[in-house]
Amino acid sequence: MKIEAYVLLFVGFFFGCAGLAYWLLSHEDAGSVMLLGTFLLGCLPGGYYLWWSRRMAPRPADDPKASVEDGAGVVGSFPGSSIWPFVLGLGATFVAAALVFGVWTLGVGLFLVVAALVGVIYESRRGGLV
Amino acid sequence: MTVLADRPEVFGEVHEHEHGHEPSGFLKWVTSTDHKVIGKNYTVTAVIFFLLAGAMAMLIRAQLASPDSTFLSQHTYNEMFTMHGSLMIYLFVGPVAFGGLANYIVPLQIGAPDMAFPRLNALSYWLYLGGGSLMMMGFFTTGSAADFGWVAYAPLSNSINTPGAGPDLWIVALILTGFSAIFTGVNLVSTIYYLRAPGMTMFRMPIFTWNMLVTGILILIAFPVFTSALVFLWCDRHLGAHIYEVSGGGVPVLWQDLFWFFGHPEVYILALPFFGIVTDVIAVFSRKPIFGYRGMVFATISIAALSTSVWAHHMFTTGVVLLPFFSLMSYLIAVPTGIKFFNWIGTMWRGSVRFDTPMLFCIGFLATFLVGGVTGVLLASPPIDFATHDTYFVVAHFHSVVMALVMGAFAGFYYWYPKMTGRMLREGIGKVSFWFMFIGTNVTFDPQYLLGLKGMPRRIAEYAASDGYTTLNRISSAGAALLFISVALFLVNVVWSWWVPIPAGDNPWDATTLEWATTSPPPHHNFVKLPPIRSRRPVWDKNHPEHRILEHDKARLGGMLAAPGGVPVLLDEVGVDGGDPYSKDADR
């Protein structure tokens, strides 16, 4: 997990330096704020990973000598086929179209989005429909 | 139906997972959360957008083939170059890489059963398809499609200069595809961080996977800025927000700042996946390990970092940016890119190179990207940029770059098509297609450098005969016809492979990375068994136990054995961590 953390912390380090240099040289707001945001984007998850990497046992994926059996067991739970991502995407498209064509597509869009959210939550609880 | 994926056994018993009832046909296309189905959906959709955008490019070249042309109206011409650029950049080159090929290949390369968030992955695809459809819908509105260029500069993009539903559709479409890209970025990073197989350490991942990790992080840096900039633009157009309007105290150049803070990393979001494909393909077809693996990884990371601090080199002529900072940072990108070129050539050096179609496309990529890269270094110099800004020199520069990436995409198609379908594409027609593309690219875009130096501006629908642009434009349009033939030949090749299939087998290229250890196409959850992962080339170790270390490396190692600490490093360079990789599994 350490290398994963270092990759993100490097993002924070680099954009911290670049942002500081940019601000001192230009005093320009927009770019400096964006570089500050990028600095945080690297530091926050990177710091979190580093914090965890010192508290957890190395995973088989981090061990160069691990054999496939070391990772035996359940990898994770993966949803099977589901109609809800399609419904959610369709709903989001209708909501976006409402920004152009007016509110009449908003109703359809919101209905689909809410239906999809309900569907996804129920599916996660008891296994899917399709 | 929730499925618990078990870690596959090494050469263990093959037992079927309980999948429940999985739909097929149209329902499978709509409901699948399998990264392989979604990856194929993405690839096919992106190629359709590529064909549409290519057709628009043909119309543009037809218009410019003769002076004072009236083939297209001024207005239609503006729509054509806007939608050509938008479809190619936002809906083809990016999504085909991070949504199509990476979605399919990355979980296979790290031995994962699926992406980390399968339903989010499916949602990414539907948002992408919805956004792309909304953008194309602009052609059917009364005011016609967006016509402010793919960069939509303020104040041209405000509601007075470009009114109508077409530009609005363009804006909301890109908000949707922006979310789609962000979700894919999250998915890629999480998958690579959490779902690697045992033994697949970070520095054993194939370079394509490394590049997709960095691309995922770049997406997370760049796309939120663009999506919010688009929301601001919509507010300006409809709610009178005056964010980009001078009249209300806004700053038009702020749009350029926000756009290019996305736009320049976007160039590398497009490029890095194809750098990865080229690295892997060159290593396989040179039958050597990647030369300077760690150098490649660090070069990728530095390119990504630098690419996010050079955005204003697109804005030199606005007069409000810090020229030395952005010029220096832009020059610096040439260093890691140069390292990559050095390592690509180093990988081929003294290898037994096979010139199959994917390898040809990679070599075409190297040559074309070199031209685009070197002219990019020129443009990073403010004096040269002031003279050539918004001329055809810039057009030629980025088309050299992007055509190189398209060749990288075709290398990926030819290389992984057998894995995705279980069928080979035909070599003969593939090679002819490559030569049409390579020659066509140079015939189309090299004259445009000269046109730019003669002063021809971008985005003009017509020019006078007395301008002296006619001959070079004719040559350029003839080159576009060659590109058309090349793409047509590729489609013929795909259709032919469905009509008369050539079975591919699991590993037709004798490739080395993990995706070639499973069947073609892979089963549900990808692997029924995994080879032990003891180096960067687990499949090679399994298929060629006698060749774990190359002969000339053995010779090199012979002299180094006495040096303390030297051996593990060198062994690591050829991808082995020392010891017998099969010691644990020798009796199996």
C-alpha cells in the first residue's frame, strides 16, 4: 500500500511546489487556486493511504513472493447484471436535456433517477432482479 | 444478482461460479456490469463517433480543396470543424482509451475479476452514450449544432454570439461525459490499487496499467475543472451570471484559464494510454523485456505532473500570462518524453523484431509523434508561438500528435482484438491499411505546416486563389482521401473476421503479460486459474521457463556477479526478483 500512497503524495508534493512558485511569480488567482486544489487532491487521499499502510499487514498484492494461494478466498462482492445503471444514465440524460429544452423533460428524468436509486439500493440488499 | 468471486486456484480444479441467470443479446448489452461487455460497448460506440467525425473531416477537406469554394456554407463549415474536433477529442480518443481498451484490459493485466465498481462502470458508459447522443442531437435543432470551435472561447460562446439549442446541447453533453470520465477515473484507480492478484506488486504491473493509473489520476485533476467551467458557462447563457462577461464585471479570459487547465492535461489523458499500448506492444514484438521499466514509470508520472502546470501555453497571445513559467514547464515535458523515446528504441535494440501489424502501427506512432512533439517544443517558445498562433502550423502540430495516437489506438485494436473476440484480424489487409494511414497522415498534415508558415489562419471556410494556398491544400485533401481508404480497410478487416474467422487461441502473439494467460475471450470473472506471478512477465515465465533471463543479460550478469548488491538490481531489470520463480510451485 506504500507505493500507492507515495504516488498520490507525489502529486501533492509536485503541485504544492508548482503552485507556490506560480503564486510567487504571477500573483494570479485562478491558476493558483486550481494548483492548490490539485495539491489537496494528492495530499488528502495520499495521506490517508500512508496512514493506513502503516497500520495494516502487507497484502498479498504487495508481496513479491506471494503465491496465488496466499490470496485465496473471497476477493470481493461483484454485482451481476443490473438494469439500474442504464435507467440512472437515461434519467441523468433527461435531466441534462431539461437544461436545454425546458422543464418538461425534467419530470421524466427525475422519475427515472429516483427509480434507479431505489432500485440500486434494493438490489444491493437482496440481490438483483435481472 | 450478487456474485462472490473466489480467487482462482493455481492449476487447481476448475469450478464454475454460480452466476444465476445472465441475460443475452440486447438485454445483455443494456444490463451487463461485466467490464468486458462495457469495454466492448465503449469501443464500438467510440469507433462510431470516430467514423462520424472522420466524415466531417472529409467534408472540411473537400471544402478547402479549391479556392473560393462554395461546397459548404460558412455556417455549415463552422459546425463541421467544431463537431469534428468535439467528437474526436471528447467522444473518441479519450473514451476509446480509458473507457474502451483500458476498461477491458486493465483488470485482465492485473489478474482482477472485474473493475472495482461494476455498476458505476456501467453508469459511466450510459452517461457517455447519453452525452454523445445529446451532442449529435444539435444537428437536428433549428439553430443547428455548436459552431464556436471545440474550445468554445468566451465571449463567442455567450448567448448573444451563439444563441440556440445546439450550443446548449454541446454544453450539457460535455457535463454528462465529464461525469462519465470522472467515474471511470475513480474506477481505474480503485481497481489498480485494490484488486491486483497476489504477487502483482506495483512495479510488476505492465506499463499500460501504470499509464492508466496515472491517466485516472489526471482525469480526477482535470475533468472536475472543465465540468464546473461548463456549468458556469450555462449559467452565463441562461441565468445572466456574468462570469465570463466583461459587462457584468466578469473575465472572459477566465474561461481560457479553466478550459486549458482541463485541456492540456486532457492531451495527456489522450496520450498516456497509447504510450502504454506502444510500450507493451514493442516489448512483445521485439521479444525482449521493456528497456528501462522504472524509467518508463517515472517518465509517465513526470509527464502527467508537468502537463498540469503548462496550461497557459495555449494563451501566450492573450498577453496576461506568465510567459517564462509556462514556457519553461512546456520545454521540460520534452525530457520525460525523450526518455520514453529512448526506452522504446532501447527495447527494440538487438531484439528479434517481428513486423506484424500492431508493431507497424507502433513504429508509425513513433515517427508521427516525434514530428508532433518536436513542433510542440517549437510552439512552447513564445516568439515562435506569437508568429504561428491560430495558423495552420498549430493545426498541423496537434494533428500530427493526435494521428500518432490514432495509430496507437489501431495498434491496440490489432493487438487485443484476438483477446476480445477470439478471432485474428488479417495481417495482409492490416499492413496495407497501416501504409495508407502512415502515408496519408504525412501527406495530409505535412503541407499544413507550410500553409501555417505562409500565414493561412485556422478555421477559415474559404481563401482566395491569389493567397497562394491552393496547391498545398490540394495535396492535403488528397492525403485525407488516403486516410479514408485506410479506415475503410480496417472496417473491411473487422467484417471479414466475422464472416470467415481465423481462430486466435489464447496467446497468438506469444505475449508476456497476464491478460494472455486466460482464454480468448476471457470467461466470466476473467480467470479460472492464474499462473504464479514472479516477474513482470508471468506468461512468458510460464511458457518459456528456459528463457527467464536472456542470453546477453546472462553475459552481462556474469561480470557483475561479484559486485555487492548489483545482482538483484540487474535481475530486477530483466523482471526477475532472484531465486527460482517456480520453487514454490515446482511440484505442481
